[in-house]
Amino acid sequence: MRVINILTLLLIIVGGLNWGLVGLFDFDLVSALLGNGSAETATSSTAARIVYILVAISAVYQIVSLSRLVAARDSVLGTNTTY
């Protein structure tokens, strides 16, 4: 597995867990750790906002990777499935 795949997957996992905490407990861990100590997204620091942006970029990267993987699989199997 390429390093970028591992890094982007880790960022997506962090983002998913953070959203779970926000949804369940109204607690933003990334903002609490990298922000000004508050768990409110309105007071997120620049570092926390950078993490959020990296999570979003990672998600887009993984979507593109997944679509390429599906296309390669379809090419090998000789199928042409549209998703």
C-alpha cells in the first residue's frame, strides 16, 4: 500500500471518528486538541481547520482511487458496470 493511501485513510478515519463524537456527544475532538481548548467548531483554530481540509482532500483522493480500482477490476473481468 502506498504511503499516501495510508495517510489519507488515517485522516478519513480521524474525520469519521470526530464526526461520530460531534453527533453523539456534541464534542469536536480535533477542535479541542488543536483549537483554543473549546470543542465548538465556530472557535476552531487555523490548525484545526487545516486538519478538516486535509480530511476532505483525503476523502476526494480515496473516491478517485476507488473509482480507478473499480475500473481496473472491470477491465480484468471484462465487465462494464456503471456506478
